[in-house]
Amino acid sequence: MTTPNAKLSPPPQTVIICLLLALGTLALYWPVTHFPFIGFDDDDYITDNPVTKAGLTWHGIVWAFNGAHAANWHPLTWISHMLDCQLFGLHAGGHHLVNVLFHIANTLLLFAFLRYTTGKPWRSAAVAALFAWHPLHVESVAWIAERKDVLSAFFWLLTLLAYARYARGGRPGNSTVTPAPDRHRKTFYGLALLSCACAMLSKPMAVTLPFVLLLLDLWPLQRISGFRIGNSKFPVRLLVEKIPFFVLSLTASALTFLAQRGGGAVSPVEWSSRLGNVPVAYARYLSKLFWPTDLAIVYPYVYHWPAAAIAGSVLLLLLLSALALVLVRPRPWLAAGWFWFLGTLVPVIGFVQVGAQSMADRYTYIPSIGLFIVVVWGVSEYCAARPNGNLLLTLLGGSVLAGCVLATSIQINYWRNTANLFFRALQVTTKNYVADNALGKALENAGQYESARELYQDAVNIEPRYAVSQFNLGICLLEMGRKSDALPHLAAAAQLAPDNADAQFNLGVFFAQDHQWTEAARCFDATLKLRPDSAAAHFHLGEVLVQLGQPSKAAAEFHEALRLQPGFPGAKRALDELPTRPPAPEPAS
């Protein structure tokens, strides 16, 4: 007779699988705990962000929820970074370790969900292992600024587990899940809704989660397996119960679009270019998931794909979608997995172009699960129908996972520092002005100004509308003492990115050094509209106002600088000297 405690204990097979997945993933990703911060977004999120660096504070929590930062609205991600800084300060290893631990937790949650809903422990383990060890996921784990990926996936998978528990009270006779008492269903429904909200508060890409819940009703929960045209009983009920999830999704979508547009992240790419990039991007994601080579942190946007590439990609997607629909009854896992992949990529596939990339490895973190399900279930059924199928399946599975581990370990090594990462990107891509700019910044920080200038110049030549490289080239030229050469690039950066406070501030500094007081005042005013709590901008504006003969306004700016940063260098002395400093005329133009 089995005791109650024995029923609650997981079988030894499950414990062994979980240990292998957890320890294998930890060993594979352990090197990243010795890597530094990357000079690409890590500064905006952590190292140069005073709110995040202050640790977990009430002011920081309010700041996280109050408005968009870094062109995104994901407050839980900000709070997780604050907690990291509270625990580890600016020791990058601790931040990396948290990402790795979230990735391990996501791997185990994925295994638990599939095992619970399908009753197939080894297939579930294979999907989880592919998720854990696939090289396309290195970017999400090894990049501290991509905490939003692993954090949102954590809540995403909790949502799936809670929803599966809720669905156990569904259609009688379900062969996959057994009914649960109704008194528990409301609790699990509430937990699913709460986890869904947390996923969207971690990364807006989770807005597709309600759509995935509908796919789960098809498979593996089999809540609509008896659906027929004209019999809408189950689909209508299932749609109604998703209404709160879709309300969350619409709200998060609207907030995200406003945040990204307000932060200047939405690129004004023509519709023809965007529509052409969508099918090609899907095909490229498929290619890299099955053959993950030439991976890069940035893939530059291609504005004009050949017509043959677009047509071929569209045909491929239509054929695979038609196959999934034709086989929906005998093999529902094919439709569920394929449309999971297609649907979850929609927010980042380029209908609304955000950033300068045409695609990104990190965007596959959740969508790839659908394809992994299709591959594992498909290969398993194929081998099961063949002589010595178990041996064939073991050899195939072992070879694929070994290849993933090898490729992932190589890919992880590219993330050991900023220069190495972007040098690799330049090796495997062409006309990559973002990588040119980022590598130039790394070399400039190392004191290699001429090499940095050349890379910045390459970036500007490839894409003169990229404000960041114009700005960096201007600053680098200033550092090299070439002020006259720097001005056009700083001015271009300020014009291209009027909402970039750093560009406006540095252009103001340049004008002040060149005694162009009116232009300097205009730039510092623009800086303070974007960043009113900048003590440096208030101080420099005060200096300029003194030169313009406006001592009372200058005094107000110096006082504000001291209020924001007590002891600000030079502010007290500037106040003391105000009565004795006559205005200086601007040079004749």
C-alpha cells in the first residue's frame, strides 16, 4: 500500500533528470560568472544608472513603475537589477550568476510543465535540455542587461504550470489530465493571471502569452480536441476565460509602444522594408535554430531583401503552416509547437521596427520552445515506428545535445569582454555599424583613440543617420584635440537624437569651450528638459548664463546644482565670484 507521503514524492527518474539538467546547465554557464559587464546596455541598466546602483530603495521602486526608462517599461526587471546591486554591488559575477540561476529554474519549470501535461518524462527532458543548452540562448543568459528575458520566461512558465493545474477541471474523459476539485481551480486561475502580469512587467514580449494558452488547450491539455465547425461550445468558453489575460496583453502592448516611441527606439522604416524583412527573419530564425552558426549580438537591418529570398521564405512558412493544420488531429503537437514559434515572435519580428537590428538571438528564448517540442515529438514518433528505434533515438538525441553543448561553450567564450564580443560580430556580419560603434567605444575606453576613431568613422559612413556613432565620433575627435572636426558630428547627433540628453550636454560643453554662449545655453536647456536632475547641466548652464550677463539666473542654476549634489565641484566658488565676473561678449560669427 502506498503512503500519502510516497504519492507526493517525485519518482527517482524525475529527480535524476532534474539534477542532470540543473548541474549540466550550471557547469556549462559557470564561466560567465567571471566575465565583466558588457559596454552595451549594461551601462544604461546598471553601471551608469544611479537609481539601479543605489540598490533596492522605495524611491527606486517608484521610479521603476513611473514611466519608461531605456525606451522600455519593465518595472520588475529594474527591481531585479536593484536587488542585484543591493546584494553584489557592481561585482559583475553576482549579476551573471543570477541570470544563470534563472535559466536553470526556467529549464526545470519547462521540464515540470511538459512532464505534468504530457506524461512523457524523457521527451520532456529532451525539450528542456535543448532549451538549456542551445547556443542561440547564450545571449539571453550571458548578457546581464537581458535579465528581462530570463525573468519574464520564469513567470511565463509559472503561468503555464498554474494554467495547467486550473485546466485539470476541464473536459471529462481527458486522457492527458485528470479533473481537480473546483475549489482549487479559481486559485490556480488567479495564480496564472498574476504570473502572466509579472511576465509582462518583466518583458513586454510576453504579450503573446494568452495566445499560447489557447494553443495549450489544443495540445497538450486537449480541451478542444473534439472541436468541429459549427460546434463552438468549447472554443467560446475558452476564449471567454482568456479575456482577463488579453486585457493585460493589450494594456502592456500600449504601454510598451508609448515607451519605445517616447524613447526614440521605434525606427521609421518604410512598410515595404518591414514587410519584406518579416518572412526572411522567420526563415533566418529557423535556420539558426537548426544550424546555429555565425551568431552575433547584432544583425544589421537589411532594407532591401532580394525578391527570391522573400518569396522563398513566404512559401516555406505557408507550407509548414499548412502541414501543421492538415495534421492537427493526428498530431496536435505539431500545430501547437509550430504556431507557438510563429505567434510568440510576432512582437519582435519587425512589424513595428524597434532598434537597428533585423533579428536577435535573444528573441528566440521563448519561441524556440515550440520548435523544440515539434522536433522532439516528431523524431520520437519516427523512431518509435522503426526497428531498433530506441537505439536510434538515443544516438540522435545524444549527438544533437553534445553538439549543442560544444557550440554553446564556444559561443559563451565570445562574451568574455566587450571588444571580443563585437569583434566577433564584425567577423560574421557585414555593414554592421552598431558593432563598429560598440567596438570603437571599447577601444576608446582602452585609450586606443585612433583605432576607435576609424571604427566610428566606418559606422558613420555605413549609416550616417545613426546618432550614437555620430556622437561618439565627435567626442573621440574632441579627445584627440580636433575640435573643428568634431563639431559637425556632435551637431548631427543632436539633430538626429533631440531626445538624447548626453548628446545635447556634450554639444553644449563644446559650444561653451568655443565661447558660443547662446548655442551652449540652448543645448544645456535641452539637456535639462530631458534630465532635470542633472547637477552638471545646471552648473554648466549657470556658467554660460554668467557669460551672457544674467547673474541672477546663473545663481539659481548654481543653487540647483548644489541642491541636487551637495558639494558639486566649483558651484560654491562660482556663487562667491558672481558679483565680480563681468559678462564676456560672444565671438563674431
